[in-house]
Amino acid sequence: MLSEKSRPVIEATLPLVGSRIGEITADFYNRLFTAHPELLDGLFSRSNQRSGEQQKALAGSIAAFATHLVNNPGTLPEKVLSRIAHKHASLGIVEEQYGVVYEHLFAAIAADLADVITPEIAEAWTEVYWLMADALIKLEKDLYAAQANTRMWMPWRVVSKEAAGKDAMTFTLEPADETPITEAKPGQYVSVKVTLPDGLRQVRQYSLSGDAGTSRIFTTKLNDGGEVSTALHTAVEPGDILEISNPYGEITLKDEAGPVVLASAGIGCTPTASILRSLADTGTDRDVVVLHAERSMDSWALSGQMTADAARIDADLQLWLETPQAGAKEGFMSLREVDLPADASLYLCGPLPFMKKIRDEAIEAGIPATRIHYEVFGPDVWLAN
């Protein structure tokens, strides 16, 4: 873990580096893409670069990792690392790329903190970086080793493309070659790579919304300004070939006893729908509560699937709509309106403000933080906040 030599240096400089890490990561990405513009083709998202989301996520993960090392000597922040490792594996990140990142990240640190940085400070932060990098490299190698194949990307053919509520589409795929299929767990996602009109390839992660196992069904919401969702909705048709990754994601249905609460908002229903489908298919005897929030009934992308699956296991299904409708609660979801079962595990997905609110209410209701599992679409800026 962090050496005794470096720990007081990191503790003393963490407030300064933390206050500057946003500017440092922005400069880092400028340096990285100037030196390696090819990384924007099929790896980094230029939409997330423009919005600043990727910079926030990187800054947050570095700050969270360093803070943990200072406050918890001898341990690593396993949840933070696992989440990042799954995202990296879904993009095909390899060990050699960590050296490239180090070169440009530390050039950005040296430039931003030129007035105060010393060899001791540089050495201590180098140790932090490689502790984090080495931990991620190990986790990612383990994830790759668990695949049923040795490939990063595989061709899958679009079998069907069907409307799923307002501005959403469900894509059903089949293998387009003989590559062995890695079985997906309920709640996991795949990365989908598309070629845009300007020839650049871009990647997004989409939760598998139907059966897990060897099937590949995902549902996408048309994102205003989003490049990949626009391409999928307007340019991809049945018969087309998409490149997709093996399935990843650590927010999966845990093999444990006790009640399950699935809470989602908007297109965040995709991973919870997959978990609900698996519970229904196994005929679970666990108490299941399904909570979903939407703008209007016609916006609920997977309403038919989730309603039917909830009925199969007599789950308690509750719906909140901003546009009033009979049978639904009006307004925004609140767990204060729900009789939560004791010892429940909560699976949570939706916009970040929604997840923060529901997580706070769940803890207030007595659900331990260790039993609250959340999935973030895109860069995990929760850490940055």
C-alpha cells in the first residue's frame, strides 16, 4: 500500500491537488489527444470530452483513491476500483496504455503545479498513480481471463429493432461469427461500437435489458446531442452488423437471501428490468418491490416487460408519473411513500440526482449502504461530487 515515506506528503498536498485536479485532467486530455488522436477513434467519447463528464470522472476517481489511501492505510477502495475496471474491460483497455496515461497526466500535473511541486511531491503522487494503475491492471486481467473468448470486440447481427416507448428502441442481436459467447449476468452491460457519418468510431455502454445468459438485447433512449444513440436509432437497421464487447458490470443480482428492491427512473429501468426478468424466470420466493419513475406512461420504455415479469412473481410494482394517470402516483419517487421490507437489497439506476435522493432516503429508512447497489450510465461523476 502507500509507503510511510509518501503518506504524509500525499496527506499534506491532497487539498491542493484536489482543488486543481479538474484543471489538471482537462490539460491531461488535451495533451493525450494531441499526442494520440487515434484514441478518440473507438475508445474515448468525444461527447463526454465536450461536456466535461470524462474529466470530472477521472478527477473524482484519482481524488477518491488518494483520499482512501490516506484515511485507510493498508487497504484499497475495492468498490471504486471494481467499477472502473469493468468499464475499462468493456473498452478493451490494456496494460501498456497506463504508461501513456502516466506520461501525459504527470506532464499536466507538473505544468499546473510548477510553482510548488518538488521531487518528493512528484515521487509520492507517482506512487499513488501506479498503486491505482497496478490494481486496475490486475482486476482487468482477471476479467479478461474470465471471458469465454480472448477477443475485445465481436460482430453481432441486428435481428430486430423495435420501438420501446417514446424515443426508445430495443435491439435484439445474434452472433455473426463462431466466437464463443461469454454469459451475461442480470444487470450487466455491453459496449457498442458504431461508425459515425464522419468515419469516426464511437462507443457507449448499454445495459442488457432482456434475458441474461448468451442473448444480447439492449434498449436505448435517444439522447439529445448523443452521437451513438442517434446513429443506432436513425442509421442501424435489421441485418446490420454491430461490434460489441463481452458483458461487464459489477452491479448484478447478488446470490443472497432477503427482499429485493429495484428502483429506477427513465431509461435507468434497463438493468433493473434484466434483474427482474431473471427473478421471474427462476420463480424466486424472495419478496420483490419494483419502483419506477417516468415523465409519462408512454415514456416508460419497458413497461410491458416489467409489468408482466412483476406479475409472474407477485412483485409489488409502484409507479410515479409526472403526468398524472390512474394507477400511478403523481410527481417524483420518494421512498418515504414506500413500506420497505426489512433487510432489503436495493438496486438503483437513473439520473444522478435521482439516485442520490433515493440512496439518501434508503439509508434514512435503515437500508445499510453496503446493500445499496447503483449503476451509472457514462462516466461515473458521482465520485467527482
